[in-house]
Amino acid sequence: MRTGLTKKQKTTVIYFDEYSRIIEVQTHNTDLKKRLAAFAAKLTAFAKEYPQCCRQIDDDEQGGLTFEIEKGRLSFAVQEAANSHVYERAANERSGDERWKELRDNRDWTRLEH
């Protein structure tokens, strides 16, 4: 879908606080929109019983959708990036951009424990 927005303008924003049981996700990310829409559609059959689980609440007509999701139904996966990849830098640079070449096998972090 052509929206006229730059990639920098196509954001994903996740709003939540410690009080509310609802998370609001506003996104232009195609994969995330599809996953949330599929989840919301899957729950449509149960909407009368469980409307709080996930529902689309807005379409900004520029490719962005907004969903409300029950807090326990959204998770974040965090992956350790340090030392998890083989990389190279230009020979004349001591620091700066890395170019990842490949991922290393999972490291045995227990060896580093004291």
C-alpha cells in the first residue's frame, strides 16, 4: 500500500502503563498488522465473551492500524546481541559501523559465571 509516508514516518508505538490492563499498539509494520488482525479476527467468534483480548480500534487511512490488546497477551522477545555475531570493520576504523557476517552458535554463558 502506497501511503506517501517515508520509512522513518512508518512507526510502531506501544503505549502501556502500570495501572491499565490494556496495551495500545499503533503500527505501520505490515507483518505486525497482519498478526494482530489475524489474532483479532480469531477472537471475533469470542468477541461477545472476550472483547477485551484484542480488537482493532482505528485505521488512520495512511497504512497505520491501532489495536487494543489485553496486557497479558503481548510479549517482547529480547535477544542478546553482544558477541553473538561474527563481524568485521574497515581496517582503518577502531570503532564505528560493524558489518555482520554470520551469527555464532549459542554461547555457553554459564562458563562466564563466577
